[in-house]
Amino acid sequence: MKNVRPKIQIESQRENKEGS
């Protein structure tokens, strides 16, 4: 479950960079 929190933040940041 600890890996789910950081994974969501990392995926959200990666999508934000690709969306830009």
C-alpha cells in the first residue's frame, strides 16, 4: 500500500509533463 501513494504522485507528474 505504501507503493501506491508514491506511484500515483509519480504517474500524475509524468502525465503533466507529457500533457504540456
